Amino acid sequence: MTTKAKPFNISFPDAELEDLRKRLASTRWPDQIAGSGWNYGTDTSTLRSLVEYWASDYDWRTREAAINALPQFTAEVNGVRLHFAHVKADRAGGTRPIPLLMLHGWPGSFLQMRPLVPLLTGSDEGAAVFDLVIPSLPGYGLSEIPSAPGMSVPRIAPLMHGLMTDVLGYERYGLRSSDLGAGVATRIAADNKDCIIGSHSGGTNPWLGDVPKDLAPEEAEYVKQAQAWMQSEMAYAMEHWSKPQTLAHALNDSPAGLSSWIIEKFWRWGDTSVPVEERFGRDALLDNLTLYWMTGTIGSSMRLYYETMRDPNAWARADVPTALLMSPHDMFPTPRKWAERQGIAGPRSSEADTSSNGRCPSWWRMTSGCSSARCREPGGRGRPAHRGGKPGGTARLARGPSCADRERVAGDLQEVCGSPLPSV
């Protein structure tokens, strides 16, 4: 069954917020070897400072009001209740908006897209603008928690396509995605090629699968780096896809434990030369954590790994125009040859480069995440360059190259869709 969209606002009960503060204040802290920092995992002093702020000075009600400024809705698609924000473009510039489905991954949420909203929906004359649809994946935040096995990436894809076509009435639309959301986007594009204008992703994932023997030198270097990364950094994913319920009991009971599990990823996947709370902003980090805590969805969010790893149809090749955001400072910068081999990029794909460090450029460098939509070098209309990264778009808007961020984002999708823009 599919239903019409109903308006929705976030309103967490006062009693549950007070319970959160009490749990934070009563955290039982572990010991830490002096001077070890992040060597053993989450740095206790960093986490303790964040937790103390969360328990005292962090003002959820103010943050909640700002989040609720986004037009939010719920709708049932194929019997699954989905939460989403739907922000329509300013029509003042006279440009016909492009519908854009924006898909997050783990440990993200729909909140990560908020800073992109004014950049993509404004009314600069002649620039492409977008009608944004920003859902919460099933089992994440405010969408329905799956109550039966099997809610994998391929199962989510038709739900998202149904949201765009059956609920909102868009016949054709673009995709912006990262992490597990990129898997959903690829599946959507593979199954509904004629409906997809183009796809923009925050780089590729490090999963190698069977490694071919005819690797180009740059591919061989990538495989070497990705294998090293999997040895040192994939323990979290292995736990997610093997025994997520074991971990869920701990993280769903302790907000400090929840924040430790998630914040370590932000630190490791971000720019480790800068304190994590400075790079992302404390309030933005805590918005995301509060959403996970208050909805009790850390367990169901991790379970998506388990279900997807056991779905024989998990991954697909999509023959649609594609742009990749690939940072040269990523922990495993992905060469174009490898992306083409995996069916992620093809003759109609484009790349762009960014000086952003780490795997989370659009979480902390909105200017980079937006500029990748044009696939041009900073400063204007030069040759296509080369970009990439991980989750897709939260935290504060960092200052960076000012070269018409919204116009550059729009341009990236415009470039992979062809010029002029196809009818939507």
C-alpha cells in the first residue's frame, strides 16, 4: 500500500530528553593510557568533553526548531512508512527545477543534507536549481524500523523510487548519494534507467571482491591501499554485518557508548589534523547523535549491513550519467579505471578533484560537496578534474572557495545529464 504524504514535525518528549541527560551525567568512564590519543580508538578526553556538553549546554529544543524549518513529511510506500524532507526550489529565477533524491549512509542521517538545501534550491538567474527529496532510510532516524528480516539495499531501492514517482509524482529525477545510500542509488538507477537523469556520488566504497589479474598500475596501488584499509579500519563493518544485535544492546543503552562508536568514525574518516569537534561542529555532531538516540535506531541502522551482505542481488551496474566526488586525500583514492571496471563510471561519467582531506568532504566541507556538482577545478570553468569521499552532507557550512557553489553543484549534475538539461 502507498499513501499520500502527511506533514511531520520532530517533537521528542521532555521526559526522554531528561533521561538522556541523566544517562550522560552518570557515564562510567574507562581508563586510558596517558598520551595515547586516538591510537586505541576513541580518545576519552575528546569524548568526555563532548558528552559533558551534550548533558549540559547543548540545546536540543533550539536545534529541533531549526530542523523543523525544513518541510518534512511521512508517507507509506509498499507498506513501509518513510520519513523525508521535501524542499522545493525557489521558482523566482525562471529555471525549471530538477528533482533530486538525496540518500545518506551510516553513520549519517537526513540531517547531513541540511547545509546543502539553500545552496541547491536558490534562485540565481540561469543556474540550475533542484527540488530536494531527503529521506531517512528504513531503520534510520524517523523512518519505520524493519520488523522482519530482509530489508537490504535492493529492498530499499524500490521504496525510494516509489516515493519519488508514486507519492511525489516525479517522472524523472537525479540522484545524490554516499556510502550505503550509494548502493541504494545504484540499484535504483539499474532498475529504472529511463527515470534517472544522472547520479552524483561521494566516491566509491573500498569493497574489492574478486581482484582481476589485469590491473593497471594505478589500480594495483588502489587495491594495495584498500586492502590495508580493510585490515585496519573494517572491524566496525564486520561487526555490523555479522552480529549487529550484540553491539546494539550496548549502544542502545548508553548514549556515551553510542557517541564513542559514531564519533570515532567521524574522526577517522574526516581530517584527523583538526579536532573532530572543530572540524564538524559540536552541535552538528550532537544533532545526529540525538536523532539516533531518541529514535533508538542504532541497532536497525547497523542491521542494514547484515541484510545487504546476505542479499544475492545487493550490487548492480547502472548505465546512467554519473559524477564521482573523489578526494586525493581520501584514505583510498579510487582511480577512474577501477570505477569503470566496477561499472561505477563509464563513457558518460565525469570526475572532479577537491583539496578536502578525508572521506567525509560533504559533512564538513559543504563548498567542496557542492562544487563537485560542477566537476570543475576551484575557481571556474576549467577542465574536469578528479574528486571523492564518504558520507554526504552535514555539520556546519565550512568556508572555502566561493566560486558559485550552488551553480557548481547544479553544474555537475547538469554536466552528467547533458546540456541542455533534459525534460523532467
